[in-house]
Amino acid sequence: MTLQKFLLKPGVNRENTRYTTEGGWYDCDKIRFRQGTPEKIGGWQWISSNTYLGICRSLWDWVTLGGINLTGVGTNLKFYIETGGSYYDVTPIRAAVTLAANPISTQLNSSTVTITDANGGYTPGDFVTFYGATAVGGLTISGQYQIQTATASTYTIIAASTASSTAVGGGSNVRAIYQVNVGADFSSPTVGWGAGGWGLGTWGNGVSSTTTLRIWNQNNFGENLIFGPSGGGIYYWEASTGYTAPTVSISIASPAVISATNTFNNGTPIRFTTTGALPTGLTVGTQYFVINSTGTTFNVAATAGGAAINTSGTQSGTHTVLPNAPLLKDYAAAASVPIIQNYVLVSDINRFVFAFGCNDYGSTTLDPMLIRWSDQEDPFNWSPAATNQAGSLRLSHGSKIITAMQARQEVLVWTDSSVYSLQYQGAPAVWGAQLLGDSISIASQNAAVYASNVAYWMGIDKFYKYDGRVQTLRCDLRQYIFQDINQNQYQQVFSGTNEAYNEAWWFYCSANSTTIDKYVVYNYAEDVWYFGTMARTAWLDSGLQTYPVAATYINNLVYHETGNDDVATGVAAPIVSYITSSEFDLDDGHKFAFIWRVLPDITFRGSNAVSPQVTMYLYPLENSGSGYNDPASVGGTNNAAVIRTATLPIEQFTGQIYTRVRGRQLAMKVESTGLGVAWQLGAPRVDMRPDGRR
């Protein structure tokens, strides 16, 4: 027989058996298709050795007026601003209180310290910062700690060392500043007593509930950031105030004059901290309001629009302003800002700030189907009037709004059963909603992407797209994906684009995992699918970054599509990449064939290894149900290395491989496991001859 070329159709298909999908590909990991042929994906490396706390579920990138590139990093424990590879904590403050006298208790030879705070509101995992405490049991409790256990009026923290005695103390000037409560790092279904809210279910019958995942949503408004956790408030971080705690000087005068190197705008809520003591009239952690600002000098008031505060007495130490973002509703200019929301977005059209699933005017109750928006170009004014364009509307199809996305000349809104289009209409209605599709689903808040003027999203049992009309997205991996997905962890599903390769990615938890361990990719330019394994928690494909950015479970960010290896920890490790074909017949009918030679066709373009190589496998089968290597290779091998030996004047690699493989059907696999290897498969050929029948 002559040489037979194998040029298989692009994409991976798992919708049928290995034999039915003859002429295609069946299994893969960490590959993509380029003009119809498979290649290894690019590598990844950390952006720096710095790490953050918690599991990151949200990334957003923007540039300040000064040209500084910033990334918002929202984790279940904190919220950071990343720039230059460093993570700056700007997590909002929940409360700042002066504790009752002597609130600190220690135990001999124990690092566990008990704090008494009758105000409550704290939960295990929360972060609290202490100021002004005197030593207790040989320990000075100062700085930030994470709460370990909590009751209604006490909680415990872990000190850096053990106490020298059992004691109670700390003095009467202990200030405790609490960051917003931490959130869950994965969905946790619970059943029985204590699950769900009071009054749910019937007596004697358990109810089920699911702990909501902490997911921040964020958008920039100019150089400033509007963000908030689903089910929480809306926060506003001003770039001019800085992502570090700016040092200020405070005069002892009537009124006090604050001088800073950063710019502070009138009406901005701020909080002071100190390494010593603030002047009399100011308290650590208390929220004040900037007034009479000239930019870097200003006064402060106790209330929005109040009188300037006078200071007296003495002061010591270095004073700073906390960089933690305040609530949008606390700004002096704020009017009817929602106090709770499930999703926030800034429209590209005329810059309206939207709150999806929020409280109505004059109410504190969340309406999961209500949409409200601010006045045009004004993130603070949400109070509708004849003189502005603030407003609201309520959707009718579904029980709650899941997410929203800016599209071309419209804002797409997904509920749990439908998708709408919001379009700007101008006064008096301002924005109108049009139902695009009903009886659809979406897996999570982060399950939708927008690429090439088309929205793609993952539902709970299929994929969809919207390109002017809502339709099911053809998927060659539908059974494979949705029969091996943890349905209790749909909230973790997230998506992202990789525009350089015309790809939409979805990451999800496999059936037996509570962490993200798999991904599926749709190449919308070539209309093909492929999949693999990878542990990521968030993805950002921004034109402001050189490479796509992803968040990992080792608490750092990595650049993707750079190099050929896994450098997430700073040390290069090989990426195992492979693709396996479906089964195909070697000859007609019941005849066997004997393969004695393979002529590879591959390029190692982009490799940085000296001698990059892949391994090619041939898996013979007697029939579809016999399993691989049945019959076994006769007196020889069914795999061999393909190694590049030269690049000039042309690329040279292993020209032929000698095998002894016999079967009716065959599957082929190409795999790389080495450092610095990049490869793209072409059209390999096999040399075979008839070998009887069985």
C-alpha cells in the first residue's frame, strides 16, 4: 500500500463514540487549533512573587489619567488594587468602634487572645485592626488580625507570640476597625436544622440552602473604580487619593488644616490612622468628610456638609489616610444611592451607573428583578427628577437578575430564565428593556463573554450565543461537559476571551471537585471546540495588558500565552500537552493492516528548548470495543520520539519512525512533556500493508 496521509478535521468531538467520530479528534489537554491543525497552547508565568489573601473571583483593568495601569482584584477575603506586581489592600471598612474598657483577655502560654466587643457584626475570618491598646499579659495587640472564632459579643485572634500571663486589660482607648465581612470561597449546600432563613420549610422537615460565593463586580468610572460584592453595598475608590495610605500633616488650629501629597475632593469620606496620637478632636478610624479642599490641603467635617472640625492638645507619630474605599452612598453628593445590589455596571453609552437587583427608592429590601441607574455622568445622583436622567425599571421574566454586560449599543441583562436588551431612549423613559429570549439559563454571574460583537454564555445544560437573536450554540462537547460538572458549584463558573486566538474560555468544577479544575474553549473564528484541565479562579483579557491575566489557587496572578512552560511559582515546570484522535479504519471491512513506518509532520516553531521533542503514539484496535493495543504491537513499539535536530536552513526533525503495529483500527496521539517545547502538528503519514484477517 502507499503512504496514507492523516489530516483530521479540526476540533474535538465527544458527542458520540470514538469510532463514530472517525476522521476527527477525541481527547486533548492544553492544545488549540490554528487553521485546522492542533498546537500546544502558550505557557504562563507569575506577574511577581507577591501574593494576595483569599480566592480571587473578579479582575478589572483600567488606566488612570496619569497613565498608571491598575487592576482591581476581588477575593473572598479582601479587595486589592494591583499595580506593578504589588497588591494594595483597599477593602472597605464595615465599622470603627471604641471598645469598652479593658477588652483584651490573654491566657498563660497561649497565643489565642479574646476580644470583647458588644457591638457584634463580626464573623470568623473577618479582619480587624487595633489601635491604642496597652500591653496585656506581655502582649501588645496592635495592627491587623484575622478573627478565628466568634460569639455574639466576643471573638478570638492569634497573636504573634504567646502570653506571659493570664490577664485582662488593654485600657480604655482601644479602637477596632473592621473590614467588611469576608465571603465564602465556594458554594456550600447545607440541609436540615439551621439551613435557610427563619420560617422556611415545615415543622419536622429539613430545608436546603446554599452559601453564596463571594464575587465582587467592578467597573471604572473614568479613573475611579465603582465596585461591590454581590448582595452588598456599592463602593467608590478614587485614584487621586492613592492605593497606599498617604501621609498627611494636621495642624492644631480652629479649624484644623490637613495637608497631603495626594489630591482629595470635597465631599470625599476619609478615615485617619496614626502611629502615635491624633490631635484632640479627631479619632482613629472615624469617618470624616473633606471640605474646603484646594486639592492637597483641606478641612474635615463630622458630617457631609458640616462645619470644619477644630483641633487642640498635642499630637505624635505619623498620620495617614486609610486607602480603603468608602460606600458610594456616604459621599456628600450622594442622593438615593442603592444600599444593596447584586451587580453593578457602568455603561459605555453616556456613562450611567447601573445597579441590578437592588433596593427601591425609600426601601431597604432587595428586589432581585429591579434595575436602577444614576444620572448621566454622575455616579452619585440616583434620585429621579425632571432635571436629571436617573431612573429605574423592573423586569418581569425570571426570579432574579444574574448578570449584565455592555454590548454594541445596548446592555444585555440575564435573569435566571431570560435575557433582555437595555437600550438608551432618552428622556423621559431614559432606558427601555426588550425581551430577547425566554426559557434560557446562565450558569453564573461570570459565565458570559462578548467577542466580535457576539455574546456567548454557558447555561446549566448547554451553551448559547446572541448575535442579534438568541440561539443555542452548537457544541461538540455538550455531553462531556455537562455530565461531568459539579452542579452545586455553578456559581464558580467563569469565562473570558483570548482575543489573540479568537477563543472564548469557560472554567468549571468537575463533578467530584469543589474547586475549578477544568476548562472548555470555543474558537469562534474556526467554529471548533476543545477542552482541558487547569486550575484558575478568574480571567482578564484586556487590551491594556500585554497578555491575558488569570488568578490561581496559589494566590497570585499569572500572565498567559507567554513562553512555553508553567512558571506560576517562579520556577519553570513543563506543561503536559496532548491530543488523541478518534478511531479510524486502516483498511476496508474485516481486514487487518500492518503499520511498519510513520513519517511525522510537525513544527517546533516557538520552542526555546535546545532539542524540543514530542512523542507520537499509535494505538491499534481489533475492533471498537477491544481497547487500545489489542492486539498488542508485534515484536516492536507503538510509540517513538520526534525530535528537532536543526532550524536552519530549514527546520529538521525525525524523518521517520519504524513501528510494528497491527489492527483493523487505529488511534493516534501526540504528546509533549518537556520544558521549552512548542509544537504544531501537520499531516503525518503512515506506511502500511495488508495483514490478513481474523
